[in-house]
Amino acid sequence: MTRIEPARRLDPARRRDATRRWDRARRRDVARGRRLATGRAVTSRLAAARRRLCQGPRTQGERGSVVVEFLGLGVLLVAPLIYVLVTLAQFQAASLAAVTIADQAARIQAQAPDAATAEARRQVAVAEMARGHGVDPADVTVSMRCDSACPGHNVHVHAEVRISVQLPLMPTQGARAGAVHSSATAYIPSNG
């Protein structure tokens, strides 16, 4: 015994429209002199045609294509966007590091008792601050200059920092996205 599947429920307006199209097609065939055959095979073909008319323009070959298109376009559009956001985050981290390193390098130079101590303290501090901000210390360049003899009294110390930003997920060291610059000035007052 064959089981009859229940028909899909359609809203009345869509069902009425599909029935009208079906009746119009049947009347057209009768008017053209085509005989309507009877029998189970013809009836099932007619039922299948009626189901297709009721479903609308979507065909069997298009099933599941929305999911494929959504995933494909999602990956094609979202992956570059995420890459750009990661690059911008690296620029932000580098700019924060550059400001901090420039400020602290100027202060260290200003507070050191002599030039050798200032250089040693500055190198250690720059490496620690760069690592703290997620920047490779090898990408940081610090240049110092003073108005007069450094260290001394009543001297302005200028620190300039340049940090090279690498492109994310690139294995080579030569792939640079750009550089961030910052400068700071510290004043060494007289001890008197």
C-alpha cells in the first residue's frame, strides 16, 4: 500500500493563483486540440508540474546554494577585513609604545648621573617597554640629542623613537606595513 504524503500548506492567495495558472494551462491545451490523457503516470506528472507551479521560481538544482554563497562570500569579504583590523591594531600598539618609549627614554637620559649609565638604562628600558606593548625590540630605533652637554644641568633632552610595523602573518622580516614616529623632551633643572 502506498502512503500518500500530506500536501504542503499554502496561503490562500498563493494557492488560488497557482490553481488559476493550472486551469489556464489546461484550457489552453484543450483549445489547441491536445487530448488530456488519463492514467497514473500522467496524473503524477501533472501533480509534479502543479507542485512546481505552486513553489514559485525556485528549481531543484538551486537547493542549498544560499548556504554556499553565504559562506563563500562571507569568507571572501570578512577575511580581508579581519586582516586590516589586525594590521591597524598593530599600528595602534606601535604608536602607544613609541609615545611611552620616547617619554621614558628622555626621562632616563635626564636623570642619569653619566652618559654610559644613561645608555645602559635606556637600552634595558626600551627593550622591556617594547615587549610590554607587543613590539619586537629589534624594530625600535631611539635617537637622543641634548641642547648642551648631556647629562648636565639646565639641559633639554630630546628623544625620537621610530618603530617599524610588520605586516601580520608574514613570515619574512622584510614585509613592513609602515613606521610610527614619536618624540619627547625632558628638562634637567639645576641642583641649586
